[in-house]
Amino acid sequence: MNAQQLIDTARTLVAADKGLLAMDESNPTCNQRFARLGIPQTVEARRSYRELIVTTPGLDESISGVILYDETVRQQKKDGTPFVKAITDAGIIPGIKVDTGAKDMAGHPGEKVTEGLDGLRDRLKGYFQIGARFAKWRAVIAVSDGIPSRGCIEANAQALARYAALCQETGLVPVVEPEVLMDGDHSLERCREVTEEVLRTVFNQLNGQRVMLEGMILKPNMVLPGLTCPPKQEVKEVAAGEQQYQVRLTDRQQDEVKDVDEVADATVKCLLRAVPAAVPGIAFLSGGQSAELASARLNAMNVRFKSRLPWALAFSFARAIQQPALEIWQGQEAHVLAAQQALNHRARCNRAARRGEYDAAMEGLSTTTSIPKLKKPAA
Ligand code: 13P
């Protein structure tokens, strides 16, 4: 292991307000996303789509690294240039997803444990030889009644730590991804509690496995309410002395302002408690948020806290960068340029969010109907 190289790569991945583009969907996940848009689910369609991404002009201005999948890391552009060479020539660092997926956990209904440790040392050596310089492993933690269990959190944290140690041994920067899922009706507070417990456990295990924190990136979820968490409500007493309450939904716009600030505050509070200052960067996953909200929430964190944080707050989005481009492309050669523009646009929005300069106007939306400008909180 060359410690300085690992540190340099980790720092480069979060330098210059850039972030990561996750284009490492497994074949089943990629096929599902294609199927929804009527795109053929073939090796060639997946290759063409990935060529569209890696040949997007100007992508390197906002993207420091891309995460590839095993199929993609071995593929080439139509003209025969390996993707890894095209990416490296563009000034972007190639990375690779190395887990083999989250599987049902024995004895733990509703919970998953991520597999892929068997044979990992040799696979990592192979990826390094192909040109990868960082690697990702995703653990998924579901939230529901009685879960996550300690057993699930510990098993996943230990696998993450063992993978991270093997990565560093091989010269690959580990991107450690413990994802607390958005599915469910849990509150923002519950997500914060679970995320904090998961991160504390992950860092205990990383220390136990002697992972060098300066040579890794953390890829966590933002702290968010569950997707089916009931909307915020204001309860207003309408008749003094009577036990009658009128429940009304708050104005959508106020909800958005509060939501963005609350998510920023809860996420940063949680990270400050659980993530050691030696870690150079935190690159969030998007987890199913809309592309605009993911940018706005990252922006809010940087506007409100950037100057006071020990680590860079960056992005490592898949859907929140790719989804608009995929919807434009639809498998059609004639749509490639428009799709690349959409991809670049999202990448630029997220770079702006790292600077705390993202604004709804960048989306061509009226500031009265979407994401608000944000203010620094009182010190
Ligand atoms: P999303 O940004 O779509 O959550 O994907 C990030 C990722 O890499 C999942 O492993």
C-alpha cells in the first residue's frame, strides 16, 4: 500500500468542488431502468448508454471520478477505445463497484447483508490493472418497525471495513457506502438516529480493520424522512375550550424551505457526531430524491456549514445526475447530444451546490415555485 497515493487520490476525488458520478448500476438494475423507458435491455444498449456518459463534453469540469460496473469497466467505445482510457484521458478517475449485491440476511426478515468478500483481493488486483483507482461497496439498511437490528448493522459494517482494508492494500481508495434507505414512513428524526448508529458502527469497524481514514471517502445517505412519511401538518386550534382541531397542510413552498434547511441541519449534525475529521470527503448518494432536491439539499449544507466542517461535502449521485439524461436518450442515437447536455447540466448544478451557489434559476424554474435561496443560520 502506498499511503500517500491513497491520500492523494482521495483528496483529488473531492477537490475543486467536483464530485463523483455513479454509473455502476448492476445489469438487473440498469435493465429495470431501461425497461421503464422502453429501452432494449441488451449488452449493446447498456454499452451505448455508458458511451454517451463517458463522452459527454466538459464532464470533467464537474466530475472528478466515475464509478463503473464490472461489465462496463471492460467495455469500449464504438471506435474501440476502452472506456477506462477515455475516462482517464478526459481527466476523470475511473472507479469500480466491487460488492456483489445485497442479499437477504439469514434470521433477519426484511434485512439485507451485502456480499462479495470471497475472492475480493484478486478481483481488486484485476481492477487496479485495468486502471481503476477507487472502489465502491454499498450496504443497505432498511428502516421499519424493529429494524434495523444490531446484527444487520454490525454484519454490514464489518463487511464494509474488510472490503475497505483490502482496497487500501491494493492501492484503491475505498468509497464506503452504508445507505439507510428512504423507503418507509419513518420520520426524519428516526432516519437521523439510525444513520448515526450505522455510521458510528462503521467507523468502529474501520478502525478495527486498520483502515486509513485519510485514504477513504464516505458515501452516506442524507438524513431524510421516509418516502411515505406523512406530510408535515400544522394543527390549529379553531375553537378555544373545545377539543377540536383543524388540520391543514402547510403551504408547499414553506414546506420546501423548511425541508431543505431541516435536512441540511439534521444531516450535518449527524455527520459531525459520527464521522472522524481525518476523513477527507463525504460524497452523498441521492437515494431516490428528485435531482433538484438532491442539489438543493447539498447546496443548503454547504451554504450553512461549509466553513465550519472538517471534511468536504460532495456528491456521488447516480439517479440525481443520470435520470433526466436517460429519459431524454430513450435509446435513440438522435437524442445523444440532448441527453449529454442534460447530464452535464446536472453535474454543473451539483458542482454549484458544493460551492453553495446552486439556485433554482439554474433549472430555468421560477424561484417562487421551487427551491428557495438559502441563508446562513445564526452562528
Ligand atoms: P443514487 O444516487 O441513485 O442513490 O445511487 C448512488 C449509488 O451509487 C447507489 O449505490
